[in-house]
Amino acid sequence: MSLSNGRQYLAIPGPSVVPDRVLNAMHRASPNIYEGELVEMMPGLITGLKSIARTRHHCAIYISNGHGAWEAALANVISDGDRVLVLATGRFALGWSEVATRMGAVCEIIDHGRQAPVNMGKLAAALAADPDHRIKAVMAVQTDTSTSVRNDVAAMRATLDAAGHPALLMIDCIASLACDDFHMDDWGVDVMVAACQKGLMVPPGLGFVFFNDRADRVRETAGRVTHYWDWRPRGSADELWQYFDGTAPTHHLYGLRESLAMIDEEGLDNVLSRHATLSRMIWAAFDVWGQGGPMQLNISDPALRSHAVTAARLGAPHGKALRDWVTANTGVTLGIGLGMIEPGDPLATGYFRIGHMGHVNAHMVLGVLASIDAGLKSMDIPHGRGALDAAAEICAEAVRKR
């Protein structure tokens, strides 16, 4: 007998749960790519994506994952030997810097570790130490999926402006778009990268690069622009093939149209509010568990936590053991402790993560929390009692206030 039989729940921070509406929209015969519905719906898709990014500027779509979007963004703005300042708060800013290095950039990394957001004082000091403006771009991640820290993007722009520094501000929103609030234009972001498989609720396969006119002017002299990664044809396409430099990702586009419709029907502000409330439910449960045992959230300050993913430490090897237990016994898959290596724990078995991005509601979150609670009890891992009550109270309070 197994209590895990039934529909499995992938509670990892991407790929996220794909709604049935999106799957059904994709379940169709191949369409005509020369005329008709697919061609006619493209302007609406671009408008929908730009409304979520809150930008009036440009959007290029690539057949890629987020790593492809990283490379696409860099290909349009850097040349060999360009200096790039990387504000690392976890594995993914470091990963973006590795791509930049392989493309010929010289990366200066300010590593904030795994439990802290970007420090604006350190950013200001790095900019002040560059009076000749050799730094061409500042790169950071809004939400680092490995650590679950959420960075203050608007403060980065304010720091750049206060220093009078012309570097482009480039932000990775792969984990945060449509989960955490983001205002590309109002926050002065020049380039933003995203992907479809997290808050946008589509199977992996589409990468997005949003860019403003200032970034596009830099492209004029960028030495790494290639035929495929060039964002100009994609950002100002007249025909379907120009959006993708060839055959369109037909079924992903139908899925994306449905996911954008779902976000529009709910309302973006309501989507963001739902993510914030579900996050508070999770945090409330962890606070209670931690009162009687080793469980602790990776980011201590709630104001700095992502609304898309939560990273937690239970101590080696209990993090992995708990993940294995809930998968085997409740049908829930939790995320691994990605990049959270510690002395004596080279496989990061002390950490795990919960993805709560996209197509997620209260009963799904409560089910994950109950599964974790059962695992802690079954394995006799010390923990505080009453975590589910605390999460349910956050849920009830949110409904009362509507």
C-alpha cells in the first residue's frame, strides 16, 4: 500500500505546474504557420507579455530556456573585453556571469553569499571605483531560485543614477515574473530576461528578452551580436518567421496565449497578491516548525523573501531525507538544495526548496505543508507543533479581508 498513488504534485521551483487549460490549448494538430490564427495572434501575445513586464518597450521571444535568454541578452550588448559588474545573491547570478565570461566579458563579481540581498552600499562603492565608466552593465537576479532571496531592483537603479553611471541595468526575472511585482520601465531596467516555465505556467521552451531603446542603441556597437540571437528582427517583426528566425514554436505559443489569458482574467495584481498570501502561509508553518527543532528558512527577513520559491535548511542529511520521504509517501516532489553546499555536506543534503509559482492555490500549498509535517513526524525530526494551524490562519485571514 502506498499513500503516494494518485496525481503527483511537482512542488519544485520550475518547471511549475502546467494548468489543464494550457495543456488542452497545446493539444492540437500543427497549425498553418503562413497565415491564419497563429499569425494573427502574435501581436496580442507580445502585448500581453509587455503588460506583465510593465514595459512599453520591446520584447523578443526565443526558442530556448532561461539560459538561452541569458545568452541572447548578452549577445546584444557586450563586446570582447567589456567589464560587467555581477551582483550575486545565489547560484543563478553566478551562472549568468559564467555565460558572460565565456562570451568574452570580464566579470567583476560582488558575491553577497546565500542569505543576503544586494547591498546598495557595495554597489555604490564599485561604481565610485569606476570613474572612467569601464563597467558596461550591472547584472543581477530579482529572485534567485537557489536561495529564495528577493532583490530591490528599483534601489539598484537609484544607486546607478546617484553615481551618474551609464551602465546598463540587466535583471533576470526568470523565477519572479508574474510572481513578484516588477516594473521594468518605472524601475529603470534596461534589459530583462524571463522564461515561460515558471510564473507563466507553460512547459519549458520559450525564453524572453525585454529591452528598451537605450539598450538597443548599445547593440549598434556590440561585438557579439549573432544572426540567431539578434533581438532586432524579433522585437520588430512583421511576419511570423521573423519573431523566431525560422519555424515558430507553434504549440508553445498556443499554451502561452492561454496562460496570458488566465493571468488577464484573474488580474495581474490579484495574481501577485495570491502569490504573496500563499508565501505567508508557507512562512508561518516554517516559523512554527523551527520553534521546536532545526528547521529554518534560508532568508530570515520576510521582506527579502521571494513569493515564488522558499529555500529551507533542515540540516544534513535530513533535508534530502525529507524530500525522499514526501515523494515516496505523499506524492509530493520538493526541490533540491541547489547550490547550497556546506562543509561536510557537498551534496547540499541539508536543504530543500518549495516552489509556489504560477498555477498554485491554497489547497495545493496546504497539502505540501501537511506532507512535510507528516514527514517530520514519521522520521522523528524535532519540530514545533501547530504549523498547519498557523498556515490555515493566514489563509482564513486573507479571505476575511477580501
